[in-house]
Amino acid sequence: MDYKKSKAPVNTVTRNIMDLCEDTGNIYESVAIIAKRANQISAEIKQDLSKKLAEFASYNDSLEEVFENREQIEISRYYEKLPKPTLLATEEFVDGNVFWRDLNKEAQKEDE
């Protein structure tokens, strides 16, 4: 999923617990799935931001000079305004765009 084109809300949204546990049957399992996906999204965003900000890195050890780069500030502001990874992950889960599997349940089915 492209987090830049997501229609996830920027602010927190109150959700119905029953809607979240509809697919898994267990709210704790749903929250664990959302949390793992949020960690994946967060790592992706961090990697993307690091790549873009690396272009502006100065390898000068001088503490006297501080450069203010407009492009760098705009990039940082853009990423600050993006929805948080937890909101993106929750939106993906509710829309059914997250794939997961429970290995314990699959093993039980094979034993039967």
C-alpha cells in the first residue's frame, strides 16, 4: 500500500470493537495484527524519509555554521502531516487489505 495516497484519517477515530474483531473473532488478535502492520509501515516511512534527508546531509564538523534548507523543512513537514502508522494499519485492516495467517490454527486443522 502506498501510504502517501491513503485516505486514512489524520486524527484518531473511535472504532466499534465488534467491527475490528469481525474477521479474527478475537479483539486481541486483531490489535496484534494491526500493531505488526503499523510497525511495518513505520519502518517503511522511516526508510523513505531517511533516503530523502540523506541528500541534504552535510559532512562538515563545524558547529558554527547552521544551514537552513527550505526543501528539507518542506519534506519534514510533509512527513509530519501524514497519518500515523497505527491509523494507516487500522484503515488497511478494516478495509480487508491486510493478509495474515495463524499458524497454530493451521497446525490444528492438519492434525484433525
